Amino acid sequence: MLSIIIPCFNEADNIPVLIERINGCDLRDTEVILVNNGSTDQTRVVLNKQIEKSNLRIKCVNLEKNQGYGFGIMRGINAASGDIIAWTHADLQTDIRDVFDGYKLLLGSGDLKGVFLKGSRKNRSLIDYCFTWGMGLLASVVLHQKLFDVNAQPKMFHRSFLSLMKDMPADFSLDLYAFYLARKNGLHILELPVYFNRRIYGQAKGGGSFKTKWKLVYRTWKYIFKLKHNLKNSL
């Protein structure tokens, strides 16, 4: 079974469209877990209302307080029962159908436990590409692994990979941490071409404006060096 985790923070306007798109997919052998990640808008109300009249394979995890993107994903994973775990975003900039395309690619690899799948974003603006390239270059140099387009969605792997995930970061650095662990432990990286769309409603949480992009980059840089420090101490 495939378990898809989707953290939702203040996405009340996007939820009905997201669930409509989920219901348009073939959900056989699939569960979708929407995590209300401590939203302060009407996300919880909208989620519950939409799920009541939706496919029974969609369920919700409600968190009273937002403790970070990564924290929400890990709480969703705790509620998952699938052998294959995936996560993506609720903001509609990433297409839920990408997850199902990735699942087919993963199943066709012939080595579920030895593969880590990630998105590879296409059709991005030059400034977004430069931010991503610079962050990936720094991570690759400091951590001695090839780590590019770190935050691209979806992420997907076999449940056995969770045994490697110790001391997970609670913020957006979870994407970097998971990708790094996959590289470090010799998993084969499958890249799925995905197209990054404009948001229909709201502003991107992890890098919409120039200011938020720099905040994300700064937090990621701090985590890269923190991870390097932790690795040195574990030797």
C-alpha cells in the first residue's frame, strides 16, 4: 500500500480543490493522510467537511499547534500503514498526480528497499532556479553528497528507510535530511520530472516572496552546518 502524507498549514482555500484532485486519482491500494498542521484559519473545518463527503481512503490528522513542516509530516507518517511512504505539498504548486506517477516508477525499479524517489522541478523561474542551485551546491560541498533540488516534491521510499531517520528536523530541513540519508546510505535515487505551478490561493510558506526565500535559505544553511557538526560528533 502507498501512504501519501500532505501537511496543510492555512490552506483552507486550496483544500477543496486538492481533495477534488485526489478523488480524481485511482486510490486503490492507497491511503491519503492530510495533516492539519496547527492551522490558524479554517483549514480544520474545511478539511473535516470535505473528508466527510469524500473518498473513505482520505483521512485527517489534526495538530493543535504548528511545530513545523517536518513535524507535521512525521506525525502523518506515524498514522500511516503503507509499505511505501510519500509526502508532497497541499498548495497545488505540486500536482498530486505526480505522486502516483512516482509510485509506478518506484514499483518498476525492482528494488523497493534500495530506492529513494524525489521530484526534479521543471519550468521554474531563473531566480527560483538560482536559489535552489546555490543551496544544493552548498549542501553538496559541506556534506560530501550530491544534493540538488532538495525541496522538490514528492519524496517517496520504502517504510524500512524510516529506521535510518533519527533526530528528524521539525522544519523544512526534513527534505534535505531525508535526501542526504538516502545518498549517504547508498540508495539509488530516482528523479521524477515535475512541473512547478503557481499557487491558486495564498502565499507559499517556504519561499514565496524574496524575503521568505532568504529565510528558507538561511534556515537551511544553518541546518546544513548543524548536520555536519552532528556527523563529526558521531564519529
